[in-house]
Amino acid sequence: MKFKVTRNGKNTILKLGVKKLDSAVTPELKAEFLILCKPTVTERLIVDLESVEFCDSSGLSALLIADRTMREHGGSVTLVHVHKRVMDLMSISQLDRVFTIEKKLSDALKA
């Protein structure tokens, strides 16, 4: 799976480089989330979904693992650049109420 991790102060930005967030990539993504979501690593994880055009239930599950892990130590997850099809799925599953979602990375960094 292609991704890039950068740090910006209290924020860790994970930019995904895949078009599909499905069962083919989620095991590796979940493992990466478990590494990044430690309190000694970051206070806020920003997941950049700009390349992601499709997401299934396993992709949503991976995002929820990140959210749960971050909340356990008072951290948070923000999603940016969410494609319309992915946003529709999140709305249907009401996960748009769980995650903070920003249109731009700059907006997420300001929050």
C-alpha cells in the first residue's frame, strides 16, 4: 500500500496513495494506524483521502480503529479531501457524525 507520513507539530498526516480503500489494503493500514495512534507519537491524526475514490466496510473499519485508538488517549482523527462517493458512504453509515471532516488540509491544520 502506498502512503506518506509527515509530522507537523502535534499533528501527524497520513496521505493515502491508493484509489480503493478495501480489504486488499486495510490490514496494512490498520497496522500503520496502531503505530501512529500512540499518545507518544501524535495528538491528532489527519488522514488525507485525496486519492481514495472508493471505500468499503473494511476501509471504514480501519478508519474507526484509528478513531477509537486516538480517543483512548484524548487524541482525535480528522479526515480531509473526502471524495463524494466515500462521503456518501460515510453519510449513509452516519460516520460523518463520528469524524471531523475538512475539505482542505490547511483547514484541518488550523482547527
